[in-house]
Amino acid sequence: MQTENLIVRRFNHDDITDFTELIRDKMSSVYSKYDYQYPVDDISLREILNYFTKSDEFFAVVLKTSAKVIGFLTLNNCGEPRVRNLGYCIHSQYQGKGYGTEAVIELIRYVKEELKLKKLITGTAQENIPSVRLLTSVGFMKTGESSASFVKDEKGNPVEFLGFSYELLLD
């Protein structure tokens, strides 16, 4: 898949340097507490990239001008026919430039035209305003709110936050 500025493609093993940088950046973000926690050691990151290369659920977001992997998109199976759970991450150095929106719009086109999905679902934290704006700007509708937690504090208690659920009907 290609857009004006990006190539959206499957991951490959040559992406390890950019992938490592991307995941470490993601995990140092103020928003990381609102998402699945990735390990950041070299061995684990190689294993994760290996998994990403074998799966049809993960896509590298590559900047055309530099051939650098600046993000990733996910289309996770959720157990419902013709429905996938969308995820996305753009390296902090490339945020605020429209690349996330550009990549998600292209992925929506792909799932609609090529995969013939009927719906995308996703979620984000209320506090993650950039993500909320991205989702609403590309047509996702808020469908719910719930308390969620992905991390624990130093005492082992869950760090809870308000999460928003969204869906995009494609039919």
C-alpha cells in the first residue's frame, strides 16, 4: 500500500533497527500506560519482530523519503467474522505531521476494498487526545466507555484509566 508520503507493508527482518527504536520510543511515551506493554530488551524485540513478520495482522509504516519505519498498524483478529481491531503507533519524532492519519486512511481503504471487512473496532484512553482526534477525523464513532488498566503501580495496584471504544462501519 502506498500514500503520498508513506509505504504501508508487512514487516521484514531488516526492520530490526527501526523497529527497536520505535518500540522503545513507544514505551517511553506518556501514553504507554494506556496500552499493551512491550518488553524493550534486544532479545524480546527480535522475537516480537519475528512474530510480526509471520503474521497478517501487523504492518510497518515507512516514510518514502527515507525508507525508515516510523510506525506500525495492527489489524488484530477479534473472533468476529469480517471485523478487526485496529491499532496504530507512530514514533514521537514523526507525530503531529499527519502520518498516522494518512496511514490509517490507507488501511481503511485496504480493509474495505481488499479484505472486505464490515467493521473496524478500536479503543483509546480518554487522555490520549491525539488518538481520539485521529479516530474521529477518519470517521470512527464512539460506542462506549469503560475503566481499563495495562500497568500496575509500584505497590502492584492497577493503574486505571477511562477508555473509549470506537467502531467504523465499512459496509
